[in-house]
Amino acid sequence: KFSGPIYPINPGRPEEQGLKAFKDLGSLPEVPDLALVVIPGDAAVTAVKDCAARGVKAAICITSGFGETGDPEGVAKQADMVAAARAAAYAAAMRAHFAAGATHVAIQPVHADGDIAARDRILAALADT
């Protein structure tokens, strides 16, 4: 079972799943080892860049609207995100490998128009690990 701190990030709520929510990554009391980025498209690219700038060691993205669409804009967004990840040396994490040594986790929840149930399942699964 994971026993380290979990820092939800949600600029629109003071609390997520009973945990204090933070406005943004820069508001966290420490730099997390792992960020779960569970937000759509362009916001996910920005979140990965923010993680890299803050020194987060790994990021796992659960998102859509990238290369899987076949759309040139989605392919370009994917290339931008991968370039940011590689610059931060997260290539392995971008392939969804779990960072086994993580001790601090930050979660960027989905937007209000996103899949809240999926976010809640992820949070529940983390609580059980």
C-alpha cells in the first residue's frame, strides 16, 4: 500500500477525494516524484512541460487527442509533449512505465467536463496500492 503523500491539483476546488487540493504544481509543499496527468489535450502538454520545469522525476499521462487521432494537429501536439518529456528525461515514463521508487505523487484531475468517474477509479486504485 502506498503510504506517501498524494497532492491533488485542481484550481477550482479546495478538496479532491478528501485530500487538500492545490491550485497548481508550484503550490505543492515539495516536488513530487511522479505526476499523473489526467487532463485533455493541450492542457496535458502544458502539464508535462510544467512537471519538467519543476523537476518532477516522472509523469504518466492519461489523455487523448494526440497521434491516435491521425489528425496532423494531434500528431504535432504529441511530438511537442514527447519532446518536453525527453528534455526532462522522462521517455520511459511517457511509455507508461511505473516509477517503482515514487514516494510523493501529484495528481492533476480531469476538468469538470471530463470523465470524473475515471478519475475517481484512478484515485481509488492508488489508495489500494
